[in-house]
Amino acid sequence: MSKDVVTIIVEPVPGTTLAESKDEAKKVRQETILPALVAGRKVRLDFKRVDFATQSFIHALISDAIRRYGDDVLELLEFKNCSEEVREIVMTVFEYTLDAAEAAKGVGSR
């Protein structure tokens, strides 16, 4: 795997420090995050302009990568300049997305 890193500056809603647009998160995921991971590059998500993000924003941003790469995604995604609130939401999304993926595997193996 290439050690190249793609850095994405997470943008808040204009005039705020809140990231909440699921559509924007989906666009970043589809146009930048997933193509970079497929190409073997790591992705750095920089939250320096964001103090808070909604759970739906974080889910739209990273859940596909978690489902595709499982626990290995922790080696592929880097979260930089996260407030404590953003870090907690990221961890919540990781946990429930991994749990849901494991549950789905169990259902499919019956």
C-alpha cells in the first residue's frame, strides 16, 4: 500500500462550526474517501474548522469505509483536530457500524 495521504478539511455549515450536511458528507465519501482507499492511500480527515458534527454527518462520511474495511479502517483513516464531541461521535459510529456488519454476517451464515 502506498503511504500517500489524502487530507480532507471537513467544512462546517457556513458561518458556524457545525458539520451537519449529509449530502456534503456523502459527496466527500464518494468523490474522495472511497476512491483514495481503493487506490491504497490513507485518508486524513481534519476537523480544524469544526467544533461539533452530527451523528448523521459522520455516519454518511465514514460508514461505507467501515463496512468495506472493517477494523482495518482504523489504519486507513486518521482523524485530526477533533473536539472531544466529534471524537465521541466518530467512536459511536465506528462501534455501531462494526456491530451491524457483524450482525449481518451472522444472519447471512444461517
